[in-house]
Amino acid sequence: DAQNRLIKNIWSGGPRRTEYVHSNSSITGKIYNSSGILSETKTHELNGSGLVAKTTYSLSPGYYIMNSYNARKQLLSTKEYNVGGILTSTSDYFYNNHSLDSVVWRTAAGVVIGRLVCTYSGNINNSIGNQHYGLAAFGWGSVKAASKKSYYNYDYSTGALVSYEEQSNTYETDAQGRIVKLTISNPATSESSLYQYNYY
């Protein structure tokens, strides 16, 4: 829109889309399925800085997520609550030089159940963070683009975190150093996303 906020995200090949309705206090995300029928509505309440503080879901009444951010408007933590308003899990985000270093997932009791570790190489600027395509309210992205993401799960039999997926990210950039193609690969699949810019 006129304020550079995303108002519609259309998936290639069909009517599946998400439409965003913005106000000073909230963002409403309307999700339409592959038949073009409204399937879910998400309501994102904004804090005083214009960032999403709370998200509720039409398909899960009473369930909600609370977010907090650092001084650079990057996501710092998320907390999930059930219909009784009881905390069920938390996610904590850690940064190094303003790029995401890791994410730690915990139960409500504080037991670590998963971890994501990001690796950086190639010194590629992250031109596809939320703030670059109209979703700054959901938290700004890393300064650099991660070349690898390593996921770990909690093994309840041993009490240790074990690796369960390695994701490699390969980028192509334009003359201005902006990402125009991202290929995400793991041992099972590989998929690519293309990006175009309306400014030079």
C-alpha cells in the first residue's frame, strides 16, 4: 500500500493467497485456500512500536502467541498460551552482529526441546527480510543471509539434543547485491524462490 505494507500475498498457480488488512492497532491476515475460500483469519495486535505483540487464530479460539523484540525490532522471544491462558512453550532468539545466531525452543517448565543454529558464509546481505517486503511489523530480519540452518531435537531417551536436519541455502544476487534467487536444500528435497525488486 502507500505505506509500503504488504496487502496481498498470492501463491503461484492458483487462488491460494493471504490478504492483510492494516490499521493503527492491528493487522488482520485472511488466508484463502486453493479453492479461493476463506479458511482462516489471524489477528495480530500491535504494540506501541508498530510490531506484532499478540496473535490470535480463528481456528483455535483462546489460543494465542505473545512476542517481544530487541532494540533493532528483531524478534527476541515468543510465548505460546493455550485456551486457558496457560503458558505451553517458549522460543528464544539470539543474535550475533545483528544476524540470527540461534533459536532455542523450551517447554513451559524451561526444558530445552529443540534448537536451530545458523551459519553464515559469503557475506550476503539479507535483502529478503520482513522489513524489505512490507512485513516489518512481524520483526526485522537478519542483516546477513544464512548459508546453513542446523536443526536439533530433544531425545527423551538420552536427554540430549540430536541433529535431525541440515538445511543449505544457496543464493544468487543482482548487480546491487540483492538476493534474486534462494535455493533451500536438505537431504530429501530442494526448492527455489525467485525475488524481483521495483526499486533500483
